[in-house]
Amino acid sequence: MASELIMMCRHADKFAAIRITRGQDFGTLVQKICERWSDLDPESVIMNYSLVGEEDMILDNDDDMVTMFGLAQSRGLEDIMVNVKDGAKDFTNDTIEVGNKKSDIASSSKGKQVIVYEDEDVIPQFCSHKKVKLLTSDWSEGITTVGQIFEGGALEFKSVLRKYAIERGCEYALAKNDKVRVTAQCKYRADKGCMWYVHARICPGNEYFYIKGMDLVHICGVAVRTLNNPHATAKLVTNLVGDDVRAKHQTRPVDVVKVIKKNYGLNISYHQAWWGIEKARGQVFGDYVKSFSSLKWYIGATKSVNPGSHIELESNDETKRFKRVFVAFGACLNGFNHCRPLIFLDAAHLKGRYRGTILGATGKNGNQGIYPICFAVVDSETYENWRWFLEHLRLVLAPGRNITFISDRHMGLLMARRDIFPESGHGYCLLHLKRNLRDHLKGTTRAHRERMVSLFVCCAYAPTREIFHQTMSSLVSSGGYRVNEFLTNLHYENWSNAFFRGQRYGEMTSNVAESFNSWIEEERHLPITTLVDALRLKIMNMLSERRDQSRKWVGKVCPEMDKRLRASFNESRTWVVSAAGDGVHEVHSFPNVTVDINRRICSCQSWQLTGFPCAHSVVVLASCGKDITDYVDPYYFTQTFCAAYSYSIQPIPTVWMPERPIEEDFLLPPLCKKPPGRPRNKRIPSRGENVSLIRCGRCHKMGKHNRKSCKEAM
């Protein structure tokens, strides 16, 4: 058992080693300490010590001495660090902190200070909250000292000052505010004589802003402790959400209000959030007006690095206003030569400040994916714009290909197609026709409408004219005058397989064009030059990704079409095949069909209509020991798919773009009248369009809303 212990005493940053033995009382220890430091009063000496893993322990009587010796023995210690304080001098603030507790000091009747310890407050434990560190915690250190540098100039200085004022809770006014100097003074300088100020000035050598003078002491006694801070303006929102807008083009103001409340503890209005997002978009994507003047430079740069591209800009020479632009990249034009001669046409509204319409021509690759060919930005969907678009499309398409078009029945598009591509087949989108028929039958029962639509679809898919006329007679007799009226100007060759001129490859709808419109939805709000570049980037990435993807394919046929072959083979495994000679076979599939593998026809007409072997032809080829892939159209081959994506779109370095366009490139935006009311973000459903109902996750009712847009009272 240790009989003595060395105490390393510290008082006022001075140290002294005092040796004590077991059994000595506390008074002896105090006497030795007062002999070392003459300024200490034995009546006011306070001591504590700490060991590793233990809180600070008070040394105040003989029992504490015994405890200290016991702890030192159990841990094998020979010396202990002891803090010595003078209670008469060190507790002028009337409080001391011992461990994690605070205690008050009261005076006794004899003038002796008595320490009264507070109990720990446990009431908050019954309503505990998770502590959250706001992102504004560092703002209070934005303004530090004279000479502080702001490399971003006046804008950065004012942004930091705004955040500093928000976190510190002070209000200021700008006495001087220009590109060279900024002086902020307390808002209550004149009323209450508060001399708080910060003055910064630009350095001519490097264009940086330096703080030249400041007084950060507020004597006005005014502190803004409110969630609606006057400095939380749209400019602050722009600074906070800039990165979010860059990552998510369609950032919503309501989401920004929630994020700023959650992360920064500030209340902002919807209007402030909207303006902040608009300004952030201008900083990230460029100004809508200036973007038109950058278009000529961008077109020249694109043509120089992407040979074979066809880009045509049309403007008014007198007013210098933008009219329309046609864009077709050389890689897309060359790749389309390896896709089926099938083009889907459609238009979509732009959502930017000057609105407008984007016309698109889209193809379909051998793996049933979309293949963008070209697009144009025009003011609206009219006959003149569609004719201008198709004229340029005819120039860029390879001569000699018999193109088939599929689209909706927009009158301007139908007339323009007949004028520019009179020899080409034109199929109407069956989905739009079904919607139009439903709208035409409005007022009848739902069961009647759906039966008429079902018969109409059977007419459209009918493989032969005999089957078509049989189904058509049922449709006309059951539908009455309304169906006859609907079919009056609807020519059979535009919607029925039995009468269609050309090869439609089984495509009955314009869903490919609709998919393209949905694919570019986020880019449709961008300024004109940024829009064209964003679509170039998107198409460039798609070409690269599908090029890398196709290199991993090992089959002769593209994966999606190979799945169809396997499904057809499994469906026809139980059928019996009888050979008639010269490649003609009879398939006993109930009903029986005839297949001629040399002419690549089947009496079910599916092989002829789609250009792809049907289940009957697959079982015949399998029974003859033929390689089924030899009878597949080359457009569905993996090799053809790779050839379609072997061309690349080259990047356009915007670092080459001049800061200010030259006079020849100057272009004004088109004149457009803003419609009354709030701008629409969602498309207007077509007449007769069936909108699918969904179940809301909040109110659990079926409808056209979800959890976010639910307005049901809960």
C-alpha cells in the first residue's frame, strides 16, 4: 500500500510539487499550499483533481483525502494533478462549472462564500428533440477582419455580408453600392447613433474586394430574431439553390421553400423562391435574350467539329428577330441509314420564356429503341413550319429510300407531308384515332363506346381485306350515323393494315415520337442555344452508351428481337408441319396456315406486315433445320445496330464562345404574347383521351392526383 503521494498543484499557471503521506488531514494540505502561494487565503482555497476516465472530483475534507489515496493505489499512481483556485477571486461571475454542472455562489451571514449546487434539469427529457445543426452556423464568421479578401468582387462581398447579417441578427443599409466600393451601415445609425459599419473597396491590380474598415460593435440594441429575415431575398435564394438548379432543371419553388426552412431555418415566400430559381437558371443556363445572339456562333462551331451536320437558321433580316432553326447532326443522319425506313413525326411545346414548339423526327433502331434523326425549333405548329421542316428533312435523307411516316392527324402536318413526300406512305397513330372515336361517341354508354373502339381496332389490325370488310360491316351497323360520320374523311390506306401502302413494320402508333418528347422534357424550358446544346449532349451520350452496350452482345440478332424469336418458338413447339414442296409448308396450328419460306410469306399475314418471322414461320424453319436468323430482316441484326451507332457527335467547347457576340451575330428573340394566367406545366389531354386513375398514397382514393398534389382534407 502506497504511504505517500506527490501532488502536482497548479495555481494561476504556476506549478508546485507537494509530498503528502497517508493519514495527513486536509488542513495540513491546505497549510502547505498556502506556504507555497502567499496570496492564497486558507478559508477560500478550492481544490479538485481528475483521473483518466473520471469526472473532476472535489478535494474539500479528510474523507476526500482518503478517497484520493484509494484511487491512486487502485490505479498504481504515484502523483496526481490538482487544480488550486482562490474562491474569493476566481468566482466574480457568481458561477463556477464543475464537471458538467453549474453552481451558484451565495454569501453566508459571516461573509463566507457558500457553493450551492444545482440539480440537473430532466424536464426536457420528457419532450426530447433531435439537435440539428443548421447550414447557417458558419455565416456568422463571414466578416472577420480588416484586409479580408473577396475574390468574387462586389457580388461575393455583398453575398457574404447578407449571410453575416442574417446569422448575427442585424439590419444594415448600403450607403455606397457600386462596382468599386460598398459601404454598409447600421440601419438605425441616424436614430440611435449606432456606428456599426463595413467598408470594402476594389483593388485595381487584381479586381478583388478588400475590407478597408469596419466597426462590428452594435450599440443600437436591435437584433432581428425573426424567421422572416429582411435579408432573406431572392438573391440569397439564387446563391443557395444554384447547384440544385444545375442538377435538376425543373426545380420547384415549393420544394425550395421546404429545403431552405429545413436546412437554414429561414422562412421565404413562394414568390421569393420562384424569382430565386429564375435568376439561378439565368446564371446556370444563360440569359434567354442573349442566348439568341449566341446561336449563330454555336451553329458555326457545330458544323466545324461535326462534318455532315445540317443546321439551318432562319431569321428576319429587317427586324433581326429569330424565326426558326433546323438541326440534324451528321452522326444521326448516317446512323439512320442502318435503321428501318420509318420516321415518326410529332411536335411538343417549349416551356421557356418565349415558348415556341419543337418539331421532331424520330426513327427506331433494330432493338426497338428510339433513334433521334433531327429536330427544329419554331414558333408554332403550322403548315408553313411543317413544310419548312419536311423540306430540310428531304434534303438530309439518303436518296432512294422509301420512307414511311407515322404521326397524328394535325392538319398542317398532313398537308405538308402530301406536298413534300407525295410518294411515301403515311400511317395515322391508332392511339390518337381511338381517342378521337371515343370523343365522337360522347353521350353514349361507356360499354357501347368501348365496343365500338374494339371493333375499330380490329379493323385497323385486319391482315386481309376480306377480314377488314367483315369487321367494318359490324362496326358500321352497330355504330350508326356517328361512326359513319367519323369514318367519312378517314381513308383506309392511312390506318388499316389491309390497305396500307408501303411497309409499316407493324408499328401502329406514334409512341416513339411521344417517347422522344418525354425524353427531352427537362430540356424544353432552356434558352434556345442552351436547348440545342443540351439536346446535342443528350444524343451524344445516348450514341456512346448504346455503342458500348452493343459491343457486349454475342447473338446475331438484337436481344429484344431474339426474345421474340424464342417466344415464337415456344408457342409453336406443339404444332405439326407438313411439307408441300418448293419451300411451301402447311402448319397444323388450328386453324391451319400456309408458309412459304422462299417468298417469306405466311397466310396469317404477320410475316409480311411486320417484316419479322411469325410463330408459324419459326416452326417451319425449325422443322426444316434452317437457321431462323437467316430469315430475319438485316435491320434487326446486331451488326446493323452497331453500324447505326458507330458514328459519334463531337463536343462543342463553349470556352471558344466570345463573351459578347459580334454585330453580325446579333439576334433578337421572337415576338410573343404571354397568355393570361399562370403558365401551364402539364400538357392538355387530347379529346377522348382516357386518363388512367391512380391511388393516392395520402387519402387512398382513386383519382388523377398523388401524395404531392393531394388536396383532400385529412
